[in-house]
Amino acid sequence: YFVNNPYQIKHLSKSSFITAKTFQQVGQVKSEFINNLRLKVKKKKKTITIFGFDVPKNKYYAFHDPLMNWKNQKNFLQDILKISNQFKKYNFIIRFKSLTWLINNRYFDNEVKEINKTKNIIISNEYSHAKAYKICANSSLIISRWSSIMDEAYCAGIPVIMYNYYGLSKNIIKKYFDYGNNINANNLDELIFLIKKKISNNNIKKLDNNFSKKLYGKVNNNKNYTKNIIRNELYSFINK
């Protein structure tokens, strides 16, 4: 099996459903892409990027889903407004998976009005393929519910906080994505506490970098790294 990281090797090798005898780590393609974008940024601005989840058009369809529930998303936006007011030296970028929440209903009107009045918040409305990764590359910190892009950014060495702004799936997240106390925030007070630590404590950055290397493996700066590793491993396997 070609896999992305040592975490996968550790768990897949124990599975009774996997027949592969050997596992080869081939790198993190998207994290390497973010890393290369970061190297091109001459001067990073003080920016905190916040990734939100998707908000379906139908309120009742989302009612029983903690990830998409409208009320939870509303609370999330209100928390963003609070932290943007507390950390005024930072610019905040809000980016949901789509603009459905912004365009197709009026449930979030009050929050949107407050966001528009707040000088240090913008809503990202450009959804080209690489835009999210460019935003990550320019970020000082990323706050997100669990998402793949959070993992990819963390692997690339960007400080992240996983904000469980509703508790319904907290135990599931802790079981399958146990990033430790330096990453998880389960309420607004914990979020504010971690933001302060992340933006002011270099020791936390070192701990994060060491932890991400342990979890994901080392990220190479060479954009052809993953392609070359796969090619060489395939040649080696075929020649056997």
C-alpha cells in the first residue's frame, strides 16, 4: 500500500481487512503544495483564517446533523465576531465550504450585518481550486471544525485549532482525531486561551511541528517529491 503518513501505517497494518504486506509512505501532496506556496510569501500578514462547514438550503434537513445544523453555525459566527473584537491586530477570513449560507437564506442576516461592520473580518467568496490553499499559505493561524484542509495545513507547519463549537460529536472527534490539548478547543473560553498561546508562544509552535511530523511524516519542499517517490517505489517493486 502507498500511504500518506505513519499514522495510517500504524493502524492499517493491524487491520484484518488489509491484505498488503508492506506499506510505503509517499508524502503529502496537498501539504507540499501549501508549503511551496508559503515559501513564495515574502511577508506574511497577521491573518487568522476560519473554515466553516457547509450549510444546506433546507433548515429541517440540517436540523439533526451537528455538522450542518443552522443554529450551530449561527453560534459559530457569533463566536467569530467575539474573537475578532478581542484580537483586533489580526485580520480574520471566514470561508465556508460554499456560499449557500450567505446567499440562499436570511437566517444569518444579523451576523452578516455585524461582520460587514467589523473592519478586521472579510468573507472569502472566491472558490477557485487553489484559493483555499493560498489562503492557508498566508495565514498565521487556522481555526476549523475537523476538516481535511485543517490536516493538510497542520502538516505543512501552520498552527491550527480544531474548534468543536458544538459538543454532540466531541467524543467521536476525540477518539478518531486525538490531536491533544494544544489543538482541541471545546468552547469559546478554550478557543480564546489557545489563540493567545498560538500567537505568542514559540514553544507551542515547536511542539506543534514535532507532533505534526510524528502524525503525518516530514513534508518535503520539492514539488516533485511525491511523484518521484511513487515512481521509484513502483520501479523497485516491478523489478523484484
